[in-house]
Amino acid sequence: MLEIKDLKKRFGDTVALDGVSLSAEPGEVVGFVGANGAGKTTAMRIAMGVLAADSGEIVYNGAPLGTEQRRRFGYMPSERGLYPKMKTGDQIAYFGELHGMSRAEAKRSTAELLEQLNLTGRIGDNVQDLSLGNQQRVQLAVSLVHDPEVLILDEPFSGLDPIAVDVMGTALKERAAAGAPVIFSSHQLDLVERLCDSVVIIGAGKIIASGSVEELKAREVKQLRVRVDTAEDLTAQLPGKVERDGEDYLVEGADDQEVLRIAAAAGRVTHFAYDQPTIAEIFREAVTK
Amino acid sequence: MSDQNAEMSRMRGLMLVAGREIRVRGLSRANVISLIVTVVIVGILAALPAIIGDDGPTEVGLAGANAPAMEAQLEAVGDYETTVYDDADGAEQAVADGEVEAAVADGKLYSEDGVDAELQAVLDSAWQAASVEANLAAAGLTPEESQQALATESLESVTLSEGGVNSTLDYFAGLIISIVMFMMLMTPVQYIAMGVVEEKSSRIVEILLTSLKPWQLLGGKVIGLGVISLINLVAMVAVGLGVAAGTGRLDSLPDGMASAALSSIGWWLVAFALFGTLAGGVGSLVSRQEDAGSVLTPLIMSLTLSYLGAIFLLNAPTSTFAQILSIVPPFSGITMPTRMAITDVPAWEIALALGLLAAAAVGALALGATLYKRSVLYTGSRLKLTEALKRAA
Ligand SMILES: Nc1ncnc2c1ncn2[C@@H]1O[C@H](COP(=O)(O)OP(=O)(O)OP(=O)(O)O)[C@@H](O)[C@H]1O
Ligand SMILES: [Mg+2]
């Protein structure tokens, strides 16, 4: 299990992180969301040891994270980087070796990944000759080549076409299924909703909401949506706070059974359910609070 | 994980970085082409004396009474091949046919269109010695007595100022050492800075630093480019010596050339450690390739000054300025091996220069590594040196 505990970091007068904590269990996919400049990249860089925190610590399996363990992590930085004039295959294998693999292991793993990512034909091409999306795939291969124990990915989906998004999503799910904790940041909240077991929302250097996707949704549930096949206006009859949303009634703070009884008496009830907010709505709610 | 394993993986990281530099830069088309071109030039230069052939033994024809004595004289001088002809006409014919360069017969010097001053002087003095020998024999001295009468010691040279110029060949040895040292520092230093900026501008350094320490990244780069330079040098020297040996000119190299070349490699290693790590350090101050030139200027200036200093020193090797120049780092890296090639340098001066240069290299290692560590992740406009040093790692 990877735990990020109470990180604080300032850049001059800017407070980038003000006591950020989050954790990922083995096999858990954690979505890290927040507005631009909220501190996601800073937190992930500190977790990867690229940046030093002012205070706080990173704990892995109960002990402070060391350099050797970190070498078995996979990282994709938000600002992508590859050697432009190095061959795709050589480059991926080089990173495998840097992460402690033997040359032969690194080569084998590189071939497998290129196959998975549909890049086998480009193995001998210089990275600068690939399209941007394909460079992204190579970047993913670089972060996966050593079969990492933990994945920390900063906006892995930005710049990908829908097919590549699927490839990337599948890759993340596979690693998680193999027992790796996975943390990734993203602004594409539909993807976060689809892929993540839990979500952490950061705003201005502080965690403002976190929990499993169901928990967060349940916590935000407030409105009962009722649709009745009738010409009558039920606004005055229904209990609690009632609003209209087109044909629908949105009811808040009332006994749902009583609402159902009144609605059924007025006509045929075609829709009766609590609105499930999307993660995007939860996010908007959280950051504007 | 045990200390030994950790140590091993640290060295492995360093070597992986160095290995990548060697593969990617050493085998790059630019490097391979420039190496082939240099090797061909060196080969041609080394073969030149044999092609022109002005350096081989001079062929001289002899005839007449003094011929045997002349032959003995010229043999003693060395580097002359003599042929004795039956008479003056035969010798003259040999000159006309180009069999010999010049011929001496019965007090006459035959040649196609005159001989150079050196040959003239040698033949003159051989003729005189042979004539004196003949006169002495005519006066009734036995050959032993006449040899005793003629026995002289050649002049012993005593220089008043310590360590004068040894010879023209030493001058050229010094010139070659200074040029090669200059090139062997200039090229890799620029490549190191460019490589650092490339990793920074492409942002790949952020991934590299998750599995490598800054010192491994910088050290590996410096080692890798050092190895490439050494390989290039070894290729040049091997081709040069090989061609010289193949054309039979190897023994005409000045004495001590081999040892001067070897000690130069030692000086190069220390100077390269100094300039290489500094280049990496200042390279990390900028984020764009276009800015690399401006931060490298001080390094390139000191290298150029060292080279110009070496050229000055070749022409005034015993001056006080030359003495100082060859002791003060970083100039001593190029100037001292040059000075050592051209003149005898007191051991204490060599030791002092080496000590100072090594101390400067250690300082440069610390400074370069600190600069690199602090600024390699910083992007944006160029960092000032003082800002970089103030930054927390
Ligand atoms: N190297 C730096 N120097 C100075 N300030 C920085 C540096 N890195 C980040 N910051 C500041 O720290 C804050 C958090 O930035 P960070 O990059 O972590 O945000 P983010 O959540 O990743 O944003 P985005 O969604 O735009 O990627 C911002 O105010 C940013 O300006
Ligand atoms: Mg970011």
C-alpha cells in the first residue's frame, strides 16, 4: 500500500501543497482530480522523489519509501519526455535497464509492450519521427516496461485518441488487477468515473473530498426526480422543497414514500429515482464550495 | 538490500548512462564521419615523408683516390648511402641517370642542379678529412697515427639558462600535443552541455531522475564522452604510428615522444574531469538549446586561452610567463604537457601544476554536480549562477 502523508510544499510565496494525504491499496485505481494549479503534479513529483517536500512523508508497505523501491515504480510525468533521436525500441529497453532489468529481460518486455501498443513496426524508428499520439504510447511503454509495482501517472490520457484511451485504460486496469496500486490524475472526469475505484479531489493544495466512487456519489445524493404523466401542476401539492426541471419535479428534504403516494394519485409515474451526480458534478460542487 | 548490492546498482546506473552516450553519440553518423576523416588525414600526414621521400638516406656516388676514405667518413655521419664507381666518368653518368643525388670524384662535386647546404657541408668536411688523411699518409704516417692525429671530440653544448628548447622536432611534438589536447577537450565539453540541455528541454530528465541520482546522470555523461574522445584519439594514434611503421619512418620520431604522449593522456584526464563536469553544470542552467552557447562561453574562452597560451609557450618556453601559465589551473591542463614536450621542466613545477589542477578538478566536480542537481529540473528562463547556488536541491 502506498501512502502519501501530510505533504507540504511552498515555491517562494506560493503554497502548492498544504497538508495533502492520500493512499492507494494494492489493486486500487485512484483518480486524482483538481483544477489547474491545484497541486496534483507537485504531489506526484514528490511521491516519485523528483521534488523534495518541505514536510510530510511517503510510506510504502509500512516503511518510508526508499530509492531502490522507487526504481520499481512506474511514472509518467505530465510534461512528457523522450530522447527524440533515439530508436523507439532502444529507448524503451534502456529505461527497463535503468529500472534494474537485465538487457535480455528489458528487450523481451519491450517487444511485448510494442506488440500490445500496436507499435511493433516502429521499433527501429527514431521517436521524433512518430506522431504525437504514438509518442504518448511510447511514453506509456517507458513507464510500464519494468512491470512496475506501483503506477503514478500524471494526466496519462491527455492527447490520446479514443482508441489509445482504451488501450491506456486497459493497461491501467491490468496492472491494478495484478495487484499494483495505481494513482493517476486527469481532467477527463468521465474517464475517472469509469476507471477508478476511488477519487481524491484537491483544491488549492488541500484535499477537499475523497472516497470510493459510490461513497462520494451517495454523499452528494439529495434530489429525488419524479416524472408524472399528468397535465396538473403538482408543485404546490408535493412536500419539501420542489423545483421544476422541464417536465420533471426535483424534490428535496421530503419523505420519498409520501412523494410517491401523491404522485401516483395524480397520474402514471414514469420516473421515480434519486439523481446520481456524476463525478464531474461532485467535482464542481466540491471546488466551488 | 545490502550495501554491496546498492553499491553495485549505483555503479550499474552510472555505466548504463555512459553506455548510452557511447552508443548514441559515438555511433552517431556525425562522429563516425568525423573520425573517418581525421583518421584518413592522419594517415596521409604520416605517409607523407615516405611519399615525398626527402627524408631517406641520401645516395652519393664516389670515385677516385679518396673514395674509400670518403666512404668511411660518410658512413660515420650516417644516413648516407654510398656507391663507389670505377672513375669520374662513371660517377658523373650515375648522377645524370639519377642513380645518385650527387657524386664526388677527384675534387669535383657532380650534381644535377646543385646540392642543398646541408649535403654540401657534409661532403665538404668529408672531402677535407679524406684529403688530410691522404696528405698525412703521404707525409709518412701510418693509418693508425693519422687517425690519432685526426681524432677530435665534437662540441659539447652548455646552455646557461635552465632547460632550453631541445629541437625542432620537440617544437612540433609540443604543437601537436597542444592541438590534440585542445580538440579533445573542446569537442566533448560541447557535447556534454548539449546533452544536458537536450535532456532538460525534452523533459526526459524527470523520468531519468526517478531511477538515477543526478551525479549518476552527470557522471555517466562525462565518462561516456570521455571514452568516445579516447577511442577517437587511440584510433588516430594507432593509424599514425601504424602508417609510420609501415613506411619505415617510425624511428625518425623524436625521443621521448611516446612518453610525452602517455603523460599527456594523464593531464587530459584531469583537465577533462574539470571542464566536463563544469560543462554539465552550466548546461543545466538553461532549458533551450539556443541558450547553451551563452553559458558555455566562459569555458570555451578558458580553453581557447589555454591553447593560445600553449602556442605562446612554444615560442618562449623558458620565460617566466610560460612558467606561470603552465602551473595555474585550468590553463595548465594544456600548457604543462606542451611545455614538458618542448623543454625540461623541474619536477616540483610538474607536481605543483598537477596538484593545483587536480584540486581545481575536485572543486569543479563539486560545483558542477551542485549546479546540475539544483537546476536540472528547473524550466523557464536561464538561471543565474548565483540563483542556482541559492536554490535548494
Ligand atoms: N517549479 C515551480 N516553481 C514555482 N511554482 C511552482 C512550481 N511548480 C508548481 N508551482 C506552483 O505550484 C502550484 C501547483 O502546481 P501544480 O503543477 O502541482 O498544479 P496541477 O494541479 O498539476 O495543475 P494542472 O492541472 O494545471 O497540471 C501552482 O500554483 C504552480 O504555479
Ligand atoms: Mg499538472
